[in-house]
Amino acid sequence: MKTKRLNTVLVVVTWVASTGIAHADVPVARVGDVTRLQGQGTNVLVGYGLVTGLSNTGDGAKFLPTMRALGASLRRFGALVESTEDIQAAKNAAVVMVEVVIPEHGAREGDQLDVTVTALAAKSLEGGRLLSTPLVYHDRSVDGLFGFAQGRIAPDATTKTAGLIKHGARIERDVFIHVVATGAELRESGLAVGWLRDEQTYVTLVLDQAHAGWSMTSAVAQALDKELGISADVDRVALAIDPRNILVLLPEHQRADPASWIRDVERTPILMESNEARVTINREAGTIVVTGDTRLSPVVISQLGMTVTVASPGAEGARPRGVEQRDFVAVDVERERQPNVTDLLEALNRLRVPFKDRVSILEQIHKAGKLHARIIYEG
């Protein structure tokens, strides 16, 4: 049954004054839950290969890169191919770009990884097979051959011009992830911090984007100092150098076994109460995620026949006067704290306010300077 839209809706978010803020149990996380090691991350190997076995869906004679690649492949095995005209009838071949993602912890010789194949001009890769294709590092400054890719292609369900070869790449050269650096190397990279010592070694922790902020990097550094300072036999173990990065000392007695020290660093507990107040909006997914203490100040917003009021209810909790309304929603006034975005969204959800209108209301309150949190957009 279709409901009739209300002409005026009043949403009142209220609070009760108190001498303090009621604290729930402060959540505890580990350093490794919110950070990664600098240098740790996925890397990509790439290649330029030839696919055969297509059913008249290949590139065709007009696409010269394919004809040249096919001719070179045939000549490699002794076939006499004088020009591309000799193979112009071949419609079952196509040139492709090949990508292999190296996991964030690296890869060793003999590892087999998935291969992504993308056509350049073919109509479909269905039924095709990738011939042995050399793989190189995506950064041209890194020389050498890292492996080979080959195998039958499973076309993508949404497009026939891309596909996957499960375990189709064999790594022939170790890909290590380097996470330890000397103070001298860090200075050469442009890091000017007085705490650094050229002869010492360090690792750098990088906060994930969802937790980035000075308060969080400072909290991580303080937690590491408190937890590991005695075992490292130094006054300072870690230093927050910007809103995402924390330098961590690798003690001299741990240089031969950095893994155990990194393990201790990642296991260090931290309190999450210093999280920055954020409202993360993903229009594509239709979600609003609220983190931290996202407080609201008194404000009145009127939009599309809806009046949103953030205010004290008065001595007896009466509704504000002078506003005609057809519906009324107030949040629980027994909570001894200021109103926040969660309260507002709870009230709007009860009224079944559409997602786009909820986002618009939040944006307008933020623009007015009454929503004390960062708004971040995803998707």
C-alpha cells in the first residue's frame, strides 16, 4: 500500500545536561589490526602474450600487432613466414595483456598464482589458450624475468574480452618484501627527523585510511613506547611523523631476527577511543557508517517538507512550539550525553526517510558547521 507523503515532519534530537560523559567499555585493538608495514603490499607482474584456439573471434588480419606476434611465434619454431600476408587468414589468434598480482607478503620461486588476461582487439576470448608468456615487474626500473604465464582462459561472466587462468603463472624468481630500512636510507628518501640515527634500523607502520589521523598515530606510538620500551632498552621506541606513518625502532639485539620484533609490535594493544569522528557515505552501496564521537550542535534544517530540529526539549520535554507537524520522533532523552549522528539517523530511519534525503540532511548540517565530524565519500 502506497503511503501518503507527510507535509511536515518534525524530528527532534535532544539531550540531557550532565556533569560527565558516560563511558562504555573502551574497545581495544592490536596495532596490526589498523596498520601495515611500509613496503608490504601487493605488486604486479605484467606481460604481453598471444592467445590461440579462438573460434573466429580473434583479432583478424587487419590488426597488425597480432599478425606480427603470430608470425614471430611461428618463426621461433622453424615455420617459414615471410610476411603477415602468409597468415592473414588466421582468425583464431589474439594479442592480450597479462597481469599477475603478487601477494602482500611476496612470492617465492615455484609459487603458482592466478593470471588475469585482457584482450586488446578480440571479440571474445572464449575457448582460447594463452601461450607461454614471460612476466616482468610493472616498474621498468626493476630488470629481469620473474616468471611465465600460460593456460586455458576462463572468460569473465560479464565480458568475453577478459578472463582468468587459475594458477596459470609460475614464479621463477623470488619477490621479497623489504620492510626494514636504516636511518641513513630514510634520510636519503627525504625524511628529516632529528630522532633518526643513521646507524640504527627502523620499520615504518602505515595506518589504514579508515583510521588515519594525528590522534591515532600518536596513540599507536605511545602504546609501543609503553609496551616495548623496556625490552628495547630505550626511552622512545616509536615516533608519529604524520597522520598515517609511525617510525618504529628495530633494536640492535633484534636485527638478526626482525620477525619476532615485528610480531611484538603488531600484537601491541591500543585503545580505540582516540578515533576521529567520521561519517562515511557510500552512495553506490547505499550505506552510512558512523565512527567516533560524531556530535551535533543545536540546528534546524527544513527540507522537502521535513523539519529537522536538534535542540533541548525544555524543562518538561515539550515539543518546540510554532511548528505544525503531522508526525513526531524524538530519541531517548535518558542518555546523558550530547546528541550525535547515530541518534539523528535512528530518528530518520523510524520515519523511513529515503537514503538520498538522509545524506542531504547530513550534508546540510555539516555545511552549517553543526555536525562535528569529517564526511568521507566512498564508491
